Amino acid sequence: MCYAIPALVEEVRGNVAVISYFGERKTAFNELIALAPGDYVYAQGGYVISKVRSDEALASLDTWKDLFFELQDVDARRAAAGAGSPGNDRRLSSILEKAGQGEIPQKYDAQYLLSLTDPKARESFYGTANLLRQRYHKNSCCVHGIIELSNHCVRSCVYCGISRETPVTRYRMSREEVLAAAAEAVEVYGFKSLVLQSGEGAYPVEELAFLVEEIRRRYPCLIFVSFGEVGLEGLEALYRAGARGLLMRFETSNPKLYAAIHGGSALDTRLAHLRRAHELGYLILTGSLIGVPGQTREDLYNDIVLAGELHAEMFSFGPFLPHPNTPLAGHGACREEEVLGVLALSRLMAPRNAKILVTTAFETLSARAREEGLLAGANSLMLNVTPLKYRPLYSLYPHRAHEQESVREQIDGTIAMLKGLGRGPTDLGV
Ligand code: 5AD
């Protein structure tokens, strides 16, 4: 977002650019821009987004140069101090020691971690996840902006506050409104990646493709699409239009539970979308709902395994929060520790590859979600850049965090929080 650091192009090999941040080398795909060594670019999610004028890049690098290393240092010290001792639980000590050496916990050990109740034991579990995050991803925290285009939806998912059965005032942003929201996010606030989301079937795929193409043409950014099941051809059309990421949760890896909460529709259809998207070259953002009625600890373990098998570039696991106008209204929300457990276990199971998101749903469940999540293995956030007047209508669950906060307020709050933790609001995990 606004605090992205310009990268220096060191080498160009066909459509791959070797870039560096203060000497740290990464690679990024370059699909669009004529580049030469010595140029400066913004990159996001492994893609070159735009060229940056040298004077602008040098000025930005000058403000970053000390802060960059200071933040890394604060983060490294906090991570090293925070792992704590698991006390005299020998099984836990052994699991965490092996995880610290990069060994992936097996099923029963993983479920044991999810079942921990002792606060000290949990702290050492979260601390180990945080150490792995710091070791493999340093202090970068990627921050995407999300625009919620429309709350129209053809689905009747029993947990969802904008399902077609739920009484809510519907809206559908016009082309002009979507483009204006994207312009503001990219040009005013400096977001480098945007998630475009809507209920399923809210727009014809051709219209979505038009929007993706037009945003990319006018406002350089990495676009993630999240429009539900658009069909395999729809995925191709959106990729051709320039979308490079797909945000689509599979919601649960348990096919029976999936059918029960999705009006009988099949998990396989959803997985086919995710698999095809990966083949097409999309970055995959996926995960499940934590705490839906009927879900077991084994299901959660399987969910994390499935996210890995689907090549998730980012894990998106968030708590189920009951919505009063849905069939699941009477059920309890999930507990904060369950969410932290899934985030930390995700980090232990995918230490190197995955970005792990602190979801808005988790922020709604707990005021300390961001700090706690980021200290339990997570390294990613989303800010809501939907026009304020529509946000209350995108009521997936009640009282969403940041619903009334302007984009500026969200950015300022996020940057202050990240700096306190020693994190850079950047996307350097390329
Ligand atoms: N609680 C938490 N998350 C929800 N979502 C939908 N309804 C709820 C709810 N009641 C999530 C789904 C979907 C995403 C857009 O919102 O997981 O993938």
C-alpha cells in the first residue's frame, strides 16, 4: 500500500525481473513494462506493478533506509523473546522443538496443538509460529485493499448475512463507482493490490472482466478477484482481463459439512475452481470458516492441509460469527483461542510459503486480533476501501470491524500498529 518500498531492478531475464530491496534480492514477473537494470519498480505478490520515477524512488528509499532496518530489528528481538517455555509438557516441548527445526507437525500432534488450554502452553505454541514467520518472511506484512462491489448473491449459504434468503437492502456499484473507488485506493492511498469482491452472480462475467481490465489499464495494481464460482471459463476470462489472484475460500474441507451449509452444493465444484485457477497462474488465497456448527478439530487440521494442497499463497481462515437473520443465528461464535490456534498451526504447517491473513471477522471477534494474530504467525491484513455508504450493507456478519472508519483512519491505525510490532507494511515476500 502507501508504504510499499521501491525496488531496484538489477537484472531482466525475459519476463522475470531480479529486483532488490536494500540489497535483498527477489524475483518478480514482469508482464507489462519495458524495464532495464537501474530502473525502480513497485512489486507485489511476485509481480511488477509499476515503474517508479528515479527521483521519487530515491526520496522514498531515503525515508525508508533507517526505518527498514530498525523495524526488522524490533521484530527479530520480539520474535526471539516471545517463544517462551512450554513448561513441563514433554509432548508439547517435543512438537514445538521439531517445528522450530522446520518439521511439519503430523495429524495427531497438530490436533494436540489445537486442543491446548493452558495459557503458557498456548503462548509457546504462538511464539514458535511467530519465530517461524520471522525466520522465513522477515517483518513484512502485506496489506491489501478490498472493494465490496455488490451484496447481491444467488447462493443460500446458511451462515452468510448476504445470502439470497437474507433480508438486506441490496446494492450494486455502477462502473463509475467501482472505477472511482479503485482510483482512490490506488492513486490517493497508494494501494498496490486490490481485492474485488461481490456476492456470487451479482454481475455478468463480461462486466467483471471489463472492470478488471479497465482498473488495470488505468490504475496499476495487482488484482485479486472474489466473485464466488464464476465457472472455469469465467476464471479464464478474468485472468485474460488481468486478474492475477483468486480469493475463494473452500469454507470447509469436509464434503458433508460443506453440502449441509451450502444448500446441498458440492465441495468438488469449488475445489475444481481453485485447482483450475492455480493451473491458469492465479495466486491462490483460500481457507475456511472456523467454528461452524458440526466442525471438528480434525476438520480444521484437514482444512489447513487442503489450503496447502491448493497451493495457497495466502491462508484466509476466519471465525464464523452468527448473523441474526440466518439459519445459524442461535449458534455461538467461535472463541478467540480457536482462531489463534488455526493461524499458528497454519504457520507451523506452511512455514515458508504462506502468507497468513488476520481476517476482518477475527478483528470483529476480538479488539486485539491484529496484534495477537500477527504474533501467532500471521503476516497479512486487508483494509476496507469500499465506499462508506455501502459498507453496512455488506453485512456478512454483524458489526464488522472498521465498518465506519475512513480509509485514511484505517491506514493510520494500521501503520501505527505495525510499527509498534516492528513490521513493515510492505510486500517483500517475493
Ligand atoms: N461469519 C464469518 N464469516 C462469514 N463469511 C460469510 N458469512 C460469515 C459469517 N457469518 C465469510 C465466508 C466467505 C467470506 C466472503 O465471508 O467465509 O468466504
